[in-house]
Amino acid sequence: MRSLFAELVRFMLKRPTGFASPWLTLTVVCATAAEGLEPDQAFAMRGMVIKSRPIEFNYTPPGSFVAYFGANDAGRQAAEALLALLKEFAAEQAIPHFGACAETGDCLATLRAGGGFSAPPAGEAITRARSAAIAEAGGKMEATGQ
């Protein structure tokens, strides 16, 4: 009888493909303001994220966004446009310690029939994007679990 850990390792290394595969290649945009955002700034950035038409996005107070796009040309272009827009807005608003980054890679994610994800995606691309955004923000994060 195999252990649960051994089964998980086997599953992660095999990476099944095809329609039923839980692996999706996504472009992930992470943005963070280490000192948080004012409510009007968060609302404006939320509008920018929504207009960019991601598959799904999450906002974590006091000032972090994660948006998920397809890894095709249209998804990457939308992600890059959002990234530029968020950085421009942060500069105009003089938001201190702001960082944003986009990464493309395989993520463990399952899409619902009606759109969006059945659970938050996980994967190295998300970790790389978040780490790069934090580093760009000066590596300073408040003790809020971000």
C-alpha cells in the first residue's frame, strides 16, 4: 500500500494532460502595496483589474491583488497591459513600497463550468510573481499574513 505522500509526489511529477487535466498554464499578475492602499486607491485598482478581464482575481487587504489570465497571446497581452497600468497608477498616486510582476507557468487549477476556478490556483508561477512583487516593493510587508 502506497503512502499518501508517495501518491502525491507521483501525481505532481506525472502532470496529466488533456481536457480533464488539473494543470493549466496561466499568466499571473501579482501586485502589492506593502503599506496598504487607501480605500479609493484599492477601488480604482480593482476597476483596472476587472477591466483587464482576468479569468479570476483576488484582493487581500490591505493592498495585494492577484489576477489570473490565460497563457495565450491575448492573456499575456492583457496581463502586461494591466501590469503597466497598475505601475503607472501607483506612481501617479505616490503609493509607497509598491511592486507588481507577471509570470507565466503551470498551475494546479480547475475551472468551473460557469467560469472562474473551483479553488484558488497553486503553482510556482504564482509564488515567483508574488515574490518578485514583494521584492520590488522593497521586501517590506506588514505582519498581516501577506
